[in-house]
Amino acid sequence: MKKLLAFVLCLAMVFSFAACGGEKDPAASEAPKAVLKMATNAYFQPYEYYEGDKIIGIDAEIAAAIADKLGMELKIEDMEFDSIITAVQEGSVDFGMAGMTVREDRLEKVDFTTSYANGKQVVIVKENSAITDVEDLFADGATWKAGVQLGTTGDIYATGDLGEDRVTQYNNANNAVLALIAGDVDCVVIDNEPAKALVNANEGLKILEATYADEDYAICVKKGNTDLLNKINAAIDALVEDGTIDTIIAKYIK
Ligand code: GLN
């Protein structure tokens, strides 16, 4: 009798286990996704900017698509542009994505993925500015002052071409444009698409026709993190191939 009872009990246990295993409870069975941390500077429309308290834009959407391909959960950390490379080097984030131009000097500090977009540096002036061409900035005896975002290529070029005394560095694009409006600087050297957004959002500004410089944007990862670099590159390739990146860019750049 005891043996039979034990047998029945065993059987009951086996069945209840089987029943448990067969149940589809996604919350219980799905392991939490690993977090993929991105550093950006979210004052750079249309690549990254706030809509309410959410960071949206070309980079934010491409990053989300990459994280999705990697089966990871994207977390975006907003910081000053100038802090992004350091954060990547220190490993407090997994990658930096901020309309970031691939440059030799940056390649000494971080590794860059395949480029996912092109950019160019342009010059914003007031509508009635005496500066009518980018060349005016470099003319002999010119004293025009430029505003830039600290640590950007606009900063690097303007500081190199005009000299430190004629360049003021701001923490983000908005502050540089506010300084232009206030008359603290005569122009702002910045990437083309953010320049368009800033000119649209503020009255009395225009973009000079000539391009200051052409650039390629890419994602940066910690130097030597070839595992992540290869994974992101494979994701970018796939997202280029299936048209996702073009679709995202076309959504934000008409
Ligand atoms: N493309 C520029 C750079 O890489 C500016 C990027 C930015 O301000 N987010 O320096």
C-alpha cells in the first residue's frame, strides 16, 4: 500500500512538472535582455534630440535596430559631445553614436565601425551678415568670430583655420546658436543637418552655400573590442542591405 502511494505521488509530481514546463509564460521563461549602452549628445537634430523625455532621431533609431539585431536592450545616455569618447574608452558605455565623424586622431583612442551616413560642416550666419562666403572667414585681416561645439570637427577645423582667439567653444549646438543670436560670435561652424534644424527653429539665420568640409559618420567602440565592432558592423551591413538605414534617414531628412 505504502509503495503504491509513493508511486502515485511520484507520478503526480512528474505530471505537475511536465505541466509546468509546457506552460507558455513569456515573463517567466524569457531571460532579460543584456543591455547595450550608447553614449550621445542629444542636442543634434535630426540625429539625436529630445521629444518629451525620449531621445529620438536617426542615430537613436539605427542604434535601436542594431540592438534588436544583437538581441539586446538599448539604453541611451546623454552627455556632452566632448565626453563621449572618454566614456567609450573607460567602458562606462558600450559605444558612442552622435553623428560622429571618423577622424585619424579619434582612431588613436577608439575604433570606428563602417560609416552609416555622410555629413558635412557648414557655416550658420545671421541673415544680414557681412559674411557671405565661407572664404570670408579666412581672408587676410579677417576678425570674424566663430562659435562651435566643444570637441567637434567644427571646433577642430575652425580653431585650426581661424586660431583659438577667434573661436568660442560651447557645450552643445543650441548654445552656440544662442551665442550667434546674441551677437557673441559672428557664425557657427556645425554639421549640415543640425544646422538646418537650428535655422528652422530660430528666426533670422541662414546657412552659407559653400561646404566647409565633407565627412563620414560612424559608431565608435572601445579600442580592441573587435567582438562588438564585428557584431555592429554585421548589423549595419544587414540594415543597409534591407534598406532599413535608408528608410530611417529618409524619415528624418526630407
Ligand atoms: N560630426 C561632428 C563631429 O564628429 C559633430 C558631431 C556632434 O556634434 N554630435 O565632431
